Amino acid sequence: MPHHPFPLFSLPYLPLKKVLDSFGAHAILYISMCSLRSKRIAVSYRGPSKNVKLTLHFGYKHSLSFSISTVCLEELCIYWLLSAENQSELSSVDRNLATVRIGNFCDIPVEKGRLGLSTYWDDCMVGITEIGDYAREVFNQDIYEVTLGEKLPEDVYERAAEWVKNSQETIQSLHCNFNPEIVNDLDSILENFKYTEILVLDVNPPPEYFPAKPPNFNVDHLHILFSFWVKQEHLLTMNCKYIILQESKLSSNDLNVFLKHFMNGGCFQLKEFSVDVKTSIDYEVVLNDVEFEERDRDVERVYVNEEEHHHTLRGGLDIKRPSDDAKVTIMNFSKHFLMIVWPDFAGNSY
């Protein structure tokens, strides 16, 4: 019996919407590249297949991915959509690849690849920025996150920042994971990207690194894996819900200054402050001129964070902020400073 194509786009609106609701983000994007008509339908569609957060990757992997917004940050799964590959990587053998139109570019070769569909361009940076603009159009939303990998090509960070500025002005999340080739690589990124919610820096700069200008630390989530360069003056500019500093060189006195800053109304939206240091913390210095109540180790409390992860706290040091009676628990670990602000995200208070 002969097989006939299913006339999908001839369906009435409601049945067609139900089909598109079940497609998922991959199919919505891929079907948009089949024809101008299919693109119009994909762009006009509104529904659960577009309930995603889009990420544009620059550097070693020039690619587009998405995550489902309900997935918690620590268990985030990446689903690859498209990658921009160099035209020179195509085999000299004619494979008769299908071609698609992306943005202003026609006849872009495409095939199944490691990161979703591979598309081939004369300039990968042109390709990934065209893909970014195309995804924004199809999914009716801005790119949520930009990730910066290794510096390929040489001007990738500058061109990525320029694309964000020209296309959507700001980015909600910026994630950097690379080995800086020169000291001002990180400076250039911190100065030129306007990030508003999340900053993750998995970047190990030279030992002498110090930011040329004060970075923007007014975000919800701040995570710096190599934070040896973060000084007291940087702490006092932070206004975040979550602060995680690893490989820190902050002193017990620095932590005392920050704690007093918080008690006087600074960093007012803070919910969790975590610092790993290499030398033991002197809590007599940390708590100097701060009233607190020490809890016995047999006192257990459960703290639920924004991702609904449950953490059991045993003992600790309890503090109240005078201005609003905000309750704080500090866990007095030897080389790990952990400060929790109650109530937690489940409404629990100590």
C-alpha cells in the first residue's frame, strides 16, 4: 500500500495546536526550517513546546541548546538543537547534503551531528549569531543564557558581546568556562556583557589578577569557582540571593566585615552565602561585635533552597538582623563558611 504524506498544515487550528504541543522544542525548530510556510506556523505557535530556556554557546562549541525551565539548576540537562561548524570541515566528497535557510542565509548545508543538527558556514561566528537570532524569532523569546568556552576564534568574546548588545541588550545568565589567554580576557567579558540574574565564572585567571573595573555583582546567583581575586571591597558590592565562592583567600576579618554589612541592611536579598577557604576560619574574629546564640549539635533543622533541595543543619550559630529581625544561621565549619537566611523557600524558620 503506498504511503502518502500526512497533510499536517491542513489541519484546523485546534487539532494542529495539539499536535505541535506534543512536538517538543526540537521538532518546532526543525520544522520551521522546512519552508517559509512551516516557519510562519512555527513562529505563530504558542504552547508547551516553547516553554524552554535557550542557551547560545560561543567558543569551542558554537551551538544552540535548551533546558526545561522546571528543571533545577543543579540537575540541569542540556538538549542540543543546532551547531555552527566550519565549511572547511565538510568532506571533499559530495554528500548531497540537504540545505536550509537560516535568517538571511540560504542554502546552508545541514546534517545530523553530535550537537543536534550540524550546519556549515564560511564563518562560524556569523553562523552562531544567525542561529541565535533565528531561535529568538522561532521561539518568541530572547536567549536566556550565553556560555563562553575556549577562545576560538580569537575575537569570539568581543563578537559574542556585540551580538548580545545588538540583538537583545542583556542576557539573564552568563556562564564562563575557559582558560584565559591574557589577563584582560576576563575584564573584557565582565565589562561588556550585561547579565542580570546569574553569573558563573569557571575561569582561573593569573595569580596577580584584579578586575580593572568593579564587576556587576547585583545578580540573583553568583558562583565563582576560582575566587582568590575577590577582595573585601568586592564583597561589599554584592547583592545576591546565592553567593558561592570557591578557592577563596578571604580572611576571617573580611567575613566579619561582610557579616556586619549584612546586619546593617547590605546584601538585603541574601538567602545563602558559601565560601571555601584554604586556612582555618577564626569564628571569634568572624563574630566580633555580633550577638549570636550557639546551638548544640543535637539541634537539627532542615533548610530547603530555591531548587527544593533539603539540607539538614546540625547545631550552628544563630543571629538576628536588628532592622527586620531576619534570622540567620552560620555553620561554623573549619574551612567552609556557610550562612543561611531564614525563612527558607519552603517557609521554614528556625
